[in-house]
Amino acid sequence: MRPLAILSLVPGCMPLAQNWTEDTDFDVLEASELSDAPADPASVRVVTWNIKYGWGRADIFFDGWGDASELDEGTVHANLDAQIALLEQIDADIVMTQETDKRSKRSAYVDQVTYILENSTFNYAAYVPIWDAEYVAQSGLGPSEMGQVVFSRWPMTRNTRIDQPVSQSDPGYVRYFAPRRAIQWVEVDLGGTPLTVYNVHPTAYSLDGTKQQHLAQIFDRAGEAIGDVLIGGDFNVIPPGSVNADQFDDVVEADTIGVTEVIYTEEEMASLDPFYDTYTPVIPLAEYQSPPELLDPTYDQTYDASACGARPADQRVYFSHSLAKDVFWNQKLDYLFTSLTFADGDVLQCPGDGGITAEPMALSDHAPVWGELVRR
């Protein structure tokens, strides 16, 4: 999601936007009907997915495409149903989502946390907010509440929001209303050793090194965990050794309101080195980087019916994000890291990947990334 450029105050006595400055605990929701989950499982199928607030691939003004700022309830429900169907096709056990709306005008005020929980086989949902504004004036967004969620078949004994620094590159009135990034810290009771999960979504666009601060904070907090660790989310940075760092066909001109130029620096990419050095990634870095000479940064990024069948064996098979629905996945932003090991895992770019029949390109501007986490 792009930063908001114009935000306005409205009169009233209540705070117009919630801000959190300390670690804050939140409740864990339980489904009205529980499904059986294995006790002390030897392996767990985990997923990270930025679900784009239930918008599927509808254009939204955030990304410089058109002027739409809200969808109808039926469309939001249909998009969520399709996302749930994909997760059930791969037998997901624990899912980390980002950009999940709870009470936002743009998504018809659908509580997406409850909707997914009650219409899936997950038994528990842990939500932490990163955006809670009573009114956002730009393009008629209105009330906006969004956050990160961990859905699990097993109980969660902790759900803590860890605040992240706010970029100082925007004016104060923008910072007051803008999303406040956070690390979500959850502990899942699998039986035996608990699994400590960090669901993350650091800033996408900052001009003052805030992204690097966020990534360093995530790494430091994960290092404090005792026991098994899983880190996942939309990291908003491409891996070290990426061939294409700034030639993306779906980037709108940077002078468009609400749009920031997309260029990844070597310093930003290097912020991922500690994660690759310390944890096991679901996609090994050497596998991603080899063979980079096969990828010309000026390659055709157009998405059409043949894109899935023509995927080359280079970095493109691991890309998980594109802004425009007519541009195929063109950058890798989504990651899974663990202190354990992965027996399997991949990016679900196309129908057939991981056995799915769904079309991921139609469901979000991010592809799901899954891994089979081995506990013993």
C-alpha cells in the first residue's frame, strides 16, 4: 500500500487516529465452531499472504490506478471466499496475513478477521492494528481500520503488538493519520515446544532509512525469542542479488498524488542479510540468485494467458508482487524464515502451483508464500 499524501482533520472530542507507542497485548478470537487439529504435530504448513484488504485485483487510487476508493460488500465477500478457498486447497495450518481490514469504508466495513475465521477451518485468529483512523479525507476513504492477523488451527497464548518507528520524511499531519507499522508477536500452542511467530509488514516507502530500522528491529526482537521461531510477512524489500531493482512496468509516475518512486537500494537489500545468515528461508538465497545472468532487467513483464506456462528458470519464479493486474509478478517481497527447517515450500504464482486450482494473480497484488515447517 502506498503512503497517503493528503489527510485532514474533522471536528470531534474523540482521538481521530489511534497511535501505539509501547508493546500492547490484544485478545485472540475463537471460532464459533472448532475443527479438530492434531496434537503436537511433527510438521506444520505455514503461509504468509498480503491479502490487499479483500480488493482482489480491483484498481485503487493508492497505486495511481484510477480513482476508486471503495468496493461493495458482495465483491469483498467474493474475494475473501476465493482467498479462503486457496488456503484450504493447500491445507494451511497457520497463516500470517497483512493488509487485513476490520472496519474500513473502502471494504464495505466487512470485518475480514471474523469473516475468514468463521468461513474457514481455522480455529483462532489474532489481530493487531496498524491503522485506526476515524476519518481519512483523501479520495473519500473515510473510516479506516487495518492490521495484521495470524490464523491458526491451534490456540495462541500471546498476541502482542510491537510498535515500529514512524518515518519523519512526511509532514506531521500525514504521520498522525497514516498507518503505524508494527511487529505482531504471537505464540502458538502446538503441544510440546511452542512456536513463536512474528508477522511483519515494515514500511514500503521512506526516504530516511526507516525501512532499514524496521528490518533491524524485527531481527532484534526475533532474536529475543526462546524456542522455535517463525518470521513471515511482506518485507517490502527485494533480496540481495536481485537483478532488477528499479525497472518495473507497473510503477506510476512519481509525481502522481499518493505515489512514491519504487527503487530498492543496496542498503535496503543488505538489511535482509542477517535473516538469511541466521535463519532458514523457505527459498534459499543461493537458489534465488542462481543463475542471475538469465534475467535481463528490461524483460517483458506483461501478464497474459501464457505467462504461467512460459516461466523461465531464473529469479522470476520466486517473485511475489506486482501492482497492476496486467503485469505479472515482478519482484519478491514476501518471505518465510525459521529457526527450524522447511521440508518444502514455494511461491504460489499460478494455478497448479502447490496443487491449487485458483488464479493467484486475480486474488491480490501479492502471491501467497507457503512452507512445510518441520518441528522434529
